[in-house]
Amino acid sequence: MADLPKPTILLPQADIHAAVRDMARRIAPVIDDETVAVVLLTGGLWFAADMTRALAMEGRHVRFDALWLASYGDETESRGKVDVRAPLQRDLTGRRVLILDDVFDTGLSLAESVRIAREAGAAEVLTAVFARKPWPHPRAPEPDFVGWEAPNRFLVGYGLDHAGAWRGLPDICALD
């Protein structure tokens, strides 16, 4: 890590928490307590923990599950395919699903998670990402809820990583 630049703060912790609370206020009216919140591991853990607490403060007590997908590994760019490392554990048949992820860039992980949820019998699939990065090509599906329009920079912190490191930073930072 010694050869990496010092992280530059782009979004401080207080602004992250305010954005999550705002998203929870927008999401709460369209879900119920039977909704299954599915975090995309591993980067989405930080956002999912904050979001489920914020939803509880809005009176929504969602069920919880995780889907472990990988498209980056330890690289800085997507490999262009998504591997499923651990499947869902909860039955989604006839339920509303809220997929939670840290960042939306290529759209591959979000598209794959939506496909998996639909194939598992979800009645409705909603998606929420903390950060959406600009992308030169159309992406499908676009997230239903976005917390922050991120710049096209290499982001770390708040679950975002570089080869598994920097995830624990409380702020979102750029490494470029």
C-alpha cells in the first residue's frame, strides 16, 4: 500500500449518513416488513447495515439476506463477468426484494442480482445503491434509489476497496 496515493476525502461520514437517512425516507413508503433486503457482498455491507438501521427508524423492519457476487476480485476494473460465490439463503417466492449495493458502475452485479432474485420467485425487485458512477454506455437496470452521484474516480472507503483494503475508512475517498 506504500506506493498508493493518500486518499482524498470526497464525501465525509456525516454526509454519507445524511444521504442514507434521506434514501430510507424515500424507500420506506414503497416497502413493508415482509420485504427482504439483500446485500451484495462484500462492499455493500457498510451501506446495508446503515440502511437497515435507517429503515428501522422509519418504521420498516425488513428481513435480511446476502448474495456474494464478485466481478472485480483484487483488480481495479471489472472482469466483465460476475461470479456467484454464495447464494441467497431466504425464500423469496412472492416477496418484494430490496437489493442493496455500495456502488453502481458497470451495472453487471446489479443486473445479475436482479436476475437471481426474479428467478428465485420475487414478486418485485427494487434496487438501492449508495453511489452511482458515470458510465459511457447504457446500463440496465438503472437503480431505483441512489444516495450519491459519484465522480468517475477510483473510490475507497465505506465498503469500497482497493484489493480488499481501505473498506473501513468512514469517508468515501478517491485514490487517484
